[in-house]
Amino acid sequence: MSAVVTILAGTMLVIGSLFALVASIGIVRLEDVYMRTHAASKAGTLGSGLMLIALAVYAADLAVATRALAGVIFFLLTAPISAHLLAKAAYEAGYRPCADTKEDAMAEVFPQKD
Amino acid sequence: MTSLFLINILMALAWAAVTGSFSEINLALGFVLGTAALYLIREQVGTTAYFSRVGKAFNLAATFVYELVLSAWRVATIVVRPKIELQPGFIAYPLTVDRDFEITMLANLITLTPGTLSVDVSADRKTLYVHCIDVPDPQATIDDIKNGFERKILEVFR
């Protein structure tokens, strides 16, 4: 039983940290702030969520587990909102999307100042 | 709908009072038993809608987690490619949902799904601006959201 729990928690920790690593590589490699937000909000959320669930599984204590799960839920609630606000603020501040950007439906709403 | 949920919680409290233990596990057991009781009398008191709605809510949550895993995987495969070739873009998504919390929910779901990130809502709440990391075909992306998440949200909250 305890061996299974340890292996399960360990696997989730490793996968979670791999996703966190990928998120940070994405922030370095992708071209503009909008694409970087994609990496940070998705891979980052899954990575941290998996690590918190690993903690909940490993702790085998209801008080710790509920707090870890509450952490996961708050991650899921806050990550999209912060990503959304970052992207919106960047666009309104006049940060242009990178040159590869094919189509820009927002240009009509927020005309860019030159 | 809400009142049935309240009744369910009251039944959980009653169970805890009768069995004399307000521990979390006993409360959870009481809640499950209350749900079972409500399920047994679903035809008489009209709780069928309650259960189908709960089922749809679970379905929505499961879709959400599945899409999150998928999107993280997709970002991961994009990021580790030796050469990143993408066609990012902003698309205007026409909203069918019109209540504030439904828009919020849809926007959050869109953000956590593969390749899309909601950026802004127009002042008249009819258009959601979405940034896509790779959109060869904007209309296909719009249709995906329309037939996927937006429909599910409408099913749960309408």
C-alpha cells in the first residue's frame, strides 16, 4: 500500500515538475507576450496542480489533502484570470503581437498608437 | 434547484446530528445518503432535473480537466520543437451566453483549453476576443468552442 502511494506520488511529482519546466522553456522560447502567457497559464497550472495532488496523495491526512486540493482549485480559478488580465493589459498598453500574427481582430477595438 | 441542494445539505446535517458525530467523513456520508434518498423519490418530488444537471456539471468538470491536460501537452510539444513555426492571431468570438458569470466561465474555460487564451470582452458583451497560438483556420476554432464548451455551459445553467 505505502509503496504504491510513494510511487504514485513520486510519478506525479516528476510529471508535474516536467510540465513546470516546459512552461518556463516556453516563456523563454516563444515570441511575444501573448504566446508566452499560453505556456505559463496552461503547462504551469497543470504542473503545479499535479504536484499539489501528489502532496495530497502522499500526506494521507485529510486536513493536508483538503488544503492541497483547495490549492489546486484556486490555481484553476486564478491562472486563467491572471493570464487574461496580463494579455489585456499588454494589448491596451500598446504591446504589439509578433510579426507572425496572422489576424488581429482586436486592432479595430484598440487602435494601436504609433 | 438551489433549494434541493440546500435540502441535501440539511439532510447531511441531520444525519450528523442523529449519529452524533460532525466529523468531515460522517458529514460526507450524510450528504451521499441524502443524495441517495433524493434519488429514490426523484419521480415524486421532481428531482430528476437536479440529477441530470449534476451529471452535466460533472461532465463539464471532466471535459475541463481533460482539455487542460490536452492543452498543456500541446504547449509542451510546441515548446520543445527545434524550430517553432506558428501562426498566432486574435479572433473575435461571437458570444451566445449573455450572463456575466457564464461569460466569465466560458472565458476561463477557453483560456485553459488547447491553444486559446481569452483576452477581452467587448463593451456590449457580444464579442469575446481570443488569442490563438496557432490558427490556420479561425472559423474552425470558433465552431469548436461553440459546439463544445458554450453548449455545455448552456446545458448546465439554463
